[in-house]
Amino acid sequence: MAWVGVFRLMLWVLPFRSSLALARRAAGRAPDEGSHVTPAEVEGALAGVGRFVPSASCLPRALAAGVLLSRREAAVDLLLGTPVGQARAKFAAHAWVEVDGVPSYGATETSHHPVARLPLRPSADA
């Protein structure tokens, strides 16, 4: 939950690239022994964070989830996208996380078209 607060505060006062740089630095650390969490555990941990962190939208939550899921030694990407079939007069966006190409946090029932894929932790093959 602390990561959500850190990213929410950073996004209020600093450019997005600062939050992304911190997420990449934290995701690039060697995983701690026994710190491998599942996407379901991350989802549960971040479910009630809105009660404690004001304006904790999908972006700070996805950044925090990406850091937590990076402990799995897998490729972790932050995706930013817009809803498919959205009317042009209204702008909406969503952030979610994929681990090894599989939506793992923040995926919604609504289909989104990714407009940016930002690696937090590159794959071991890269």
C-alpha cells in the first residue's frame, strides 16, 4: 500500500517520467527471497487502498502493482490505453500491468486499446 501513496504523491508534484523511473529502479532490484507474490495477492492488497490514499486512480495503483509483481523475475510492463470504440468527444484512459504478456493487474471488462507499453522489468531474454 505504501507504493501507491508514494506514486500518488509523485504524480501530484512531479512529471510522470519521475514516477516511471522510480518504478523501473524498484522493479529492477533483485527479488527478495520469499517475496514472490501472485497477481491475486497484489489485487487483494491494493483493493481497499482508496480508503487510505486519496485519488488513487489506476495509474498509481498499476505502478505499485508493477513493482510488487516484478519480484517474480518475469517481464513486467505498464500499459496505458484508451477504451475501444470510445466517442471522440470524450477522453478516457486506463493503466494496467502485464506479466510476461498476460494481463495481471488492472485489466477490466471493458476492452482497451494499448497506446503505450512501458517496460518496468525487461524479460530475461532482452
